[in-house]
Amino acid sequence: MAARPPEVVLVRHGETEWSRAGKHTGRTDVSLTERGREQALAVGGELRGRVFALVLSSPLDRAWQTCQLAGFGEQAERRDELMEWDYGAYEGRTTADIREERPGWTLWHDGVPGGETAAQVAARVDRVIAELRFLPGDAVVFGHAHALRVLTARWLGLDPEAGRLFALDPATISVLGYERETQVIRMWNRTAVQPAP
């Protein structure tokens, strides 16, 4: 029987005060809440026993903490390419707040003043994908909602704006992989089950 093709496991960081409030959190280095730390431990429980040829993490504290609490800190490499979208003037603001000034605004269609474009985020994550495609084994990537959604769109060969189609909750596990030679989503947005007290 042929070996299973390599998989790329994506982990969005656990809850922060800003993610709980729905604030756009790009480069502001906020830490996990207590619940976020518990979620990160649950992610570790879900991934326990898996062997990864490569472990990557955004260097931002919320992703790095999630990686460490999940048990992969010693193996992980921090990559600036995995940092969250730079939201520019919309950093720390909610969508509802922004829409008071710009009715109907969406990040995917309208962008952000003074921040990154979808194409700029795609250029960053494309460098990571180029490395992930040729690994001899599985990889796990700890990162952020919008950047991981762009990475997924690019993995599938889609425009970066197609990331709008992939909702991604805090402390979830998703898996990218292959069906024969086609790059596909194997699993999406699965919440790690927290152990019973």
C-alpha cells in the first residue's frame, strides 16, 4: 500500500481579549487569555503522537504561545511570513465600527488604509507554501485567521481574496493535503476537544 501523501496541519492561535471582542488584531502583540491557554493545551492533546517534519509558527506572541503550549515549541521555527495581515489604520477596530464610516466594508474587497493588500499577504504565504509542498513528511503551522485563510486559498491555487470563503475560529485545527496530485482541504475548522476536568 502506498504511503499517505504529506499533510499540512494549520492551527489558529487560541483566544485573546481582542479576538473575543472581534477586533482586527494584526501586528499588535496580544497574549492569550486563560481560555486561550486552555484551548492551546487542547490542541496539543489533539496532535499528540503525530510526527512532523517541520513545525512553523508566526513570531507573534499569541501564535507562539499556542505553539509552545501545544507542545511544539522546541521543534518550531518562527517565520515572519506567517504574521497576521497588517490592518494598518483598522488595527484594533471591529468590523461594525469600521462600517459606521464605510458601510458594507469587507477586508477582502475593500482592503485597509496604510496596511497590506491581499496580494502582499499572498506573496508572504506563497514563500511558505513553496517549502511545504516538497516536505518528506507532515508539517504543522501555527498562525492567524486571515493569513491562514490566504494560505489556504493559495494552496488551492485560488486568488488570495478567496480566503473570505474559509471561516476560521480560534484554536481550531485544519488540514491541507492532496487527493492524488491535486492540493485539497482534508479537514477544516475543527475545534480541539478540551479534556474533561
